[in-house]
Amino acid sequence: MAGLELLSDQGYRVDGRRAGELRKIQARMGVFAQADGSAYIEQGNTKALAVVYGPHEIRGSRARALPDRALVNCQYSSATFSTGERKRRPHGDRKSFEMGLQLRQTFEAAILTQLHPRSQIDIYVQVLQADGGTYAACVNAAMLAVLDAGIPMQDFVCACSAGFVDGTALADLSHVEEAAGGPQLALALLPASGQIALLEMDARLHEDHLEQVLEAAARAARDVHTLLDRVVRQHVREASILLED
């Protein structure tokens, strides 16, 4: 990565985007008939698949049941071919466990779990190709799958990453930008209320710059919301046509 210019003097990034510009996003809902809800998303070259089951009865020990809300279970895995590194354990490692915890925290803040006490909602996310912004792609895919399952949410939850390079906040980081090692954060936002479901930073950043980077991530998450709202509306229209037929 030595000598690579992440931001040109003209304000362009390595892949030709402007500082606050998202990578191309494509998404589909209802990709698996066997699941209660499912979705597939591409954010740039990062590709993620999510399936949702539930709400259903607690599996295993009933002592895990929560009397006032549903238990949200999130599991993350990545395909062995998702990166250039070949891993022996695509799931079950520390990174997968931590990602599962982050996803659970995110969706506990967004799903109206109090409507389904003593039940369980399972969210499974697999990354098929990783090229930066993995957490954000997982959240966005899982959110579409939760909506596809008909599970009530208080709001969309949309995520995006941001970083700081040469005094400029960059939104929706690619793998090249993440690998450069500068300050980075991941944000999951409930856009209607502005509530933050999760905020994680993996490098030190001076407080004078934090607001700028946080705002870049929040603005990008709202842009993601605009795009995914169109996906949801298109899916509803297509489902309505099928029901009429």
C-alpha cells in the first residue's frame, strides 16, 4: 500500500468516486422461498446474503426465553472464497463471533421485539465476497430480509462506513481504503429518528475530526436508506402483482 494515493488533488478516490459518494448498490428481496425472509445485496464488490427465520418458539432450553420480548439470534459467516485469503474456518472464529454480536445489538435496537415475547428471531448472514464495508453490507442485507419476513421494525436500519484521509472524510470505504489503516468507523442508523443503533471505531481519531467523519457516515447511511426504500417498494409492487394473478 506504500505510496498509493487514496485521494487525488482533484478530490477523486482510487476507484473514481468523490469523498461522500457511495459505491453502486444492488439488492433483491425474497431470494429463498424456504426462509421466512431473505435478501441479497451488492455494495460495490462486497456481496452478502441474509436469511431470517421467525418469530418462532425458543429452540433448546426454554430458560433462554425472555418474558417481555423476542430473543434475537444473529450468526455471521464468510465464504471461504470471499477474500484472497483461504480460511479453514469460515465461521466460528473470533471475528465471526464479534460480527454476530454487533448484528444482534443493531437489530435489537430496530426490531419491535416486545411484540413477540418468549419467541426467537434468527438472522443468518453470509458474506460471499468481501471488498470493504462488510459490516454495513451485512446490516443492509439483514434489514431487507427482516422486512421480507414481515417482522415489525420501528424503522429501517441502514449502515455505512467512513474514514479520514488527508483531512477529508470518506464514505463507504473499499478494501483498498480500509487496508491503508487510517481512522475508520462503522455506523448503523435509524434514519427517521436519527437514532444510532451501533457505532464502532477501530482506530484513534482526534475529536476535532470525529464530527466530520460521523456526519459523512450518517449522510451515507441516509443515502443507503433512499436506495433500499426503492428496493422494498419495488418488491411490494411485484408481490402485489403476483397475488392479483
